Amino acid sequence: MWLDNGVAETGIEPDYRERVEEFVRAGIARDSLQFFLAEHEGAVVGTAACQLFAGLYPAILIPEVRRYGYLWGVYVAPAQRRHGLGRLLTERCIEALDALGCTHVLLHAATPGRSVYERLGFQSTNEMRLTLRSV
């Protein structure tokens, strides 16, 4: 997924597998992380993940007012794109986050997926970014 989004292999930590596995174990242990897979002829051709968003600052609002879910890792193999798998995986994540009581779903869209998310009702927000260093 990162390679498809323009990140060079040298920009990915060498121990990425171990880091991802630990992240997944911790999320599953807290019941705050779920994965969805799409298969075709016995092979995984699509993925998506969603989780309760821990936040960037202390959570002081009650969950009924603001409980964010985060959707990430939506990926469909190139040969399987344009068949609705990205939409279906995203919808499953939205349903899972809704079941966890989330009031909002956040994501950071790669350019190829933006139209899928917009058709599902996602809207651009006021997030702003300042690049301090570029690779």
C-alpha cells in the first residue's frame, strides 16, 4: 500500500512487520481494531482496517458527543480494482465503527481512493498541514 502511494522502500522501517504485528495484537486485545479481507480464488486481493481513534489530545468529551473511529489500510490489488471492493471494504469498516458507538469516522485518503470515500459521504475537513521536512 505504501509503495503504491509513492513511498520508496527505503522510507519504510526494516522491522515494519514486527511493528505492525505488535500494533495489531494490542488493538485486538483491546477490542478496538478490526480487519476485513476480500478474497478471489483463494488469494487476498483487498484489505481494510478500522479502529477506535485514541486521539491526539486527552478525551474529555463523553462518547455520545464525540467518539472517533479511524479507517485505514484500504487496499485493493490492481487487477481487482474498479469492481467495488474498496467501497465494500470501506462500508464494512463503517458498520463496525458504528457498532462500536463511533460518532464520526476519520481517514486520510490517497488520491486514487478519494472518489470512493466522497461517494460514501466523506467530506473534506479543516485539517491543515505544514511540511517541515521532505524526503
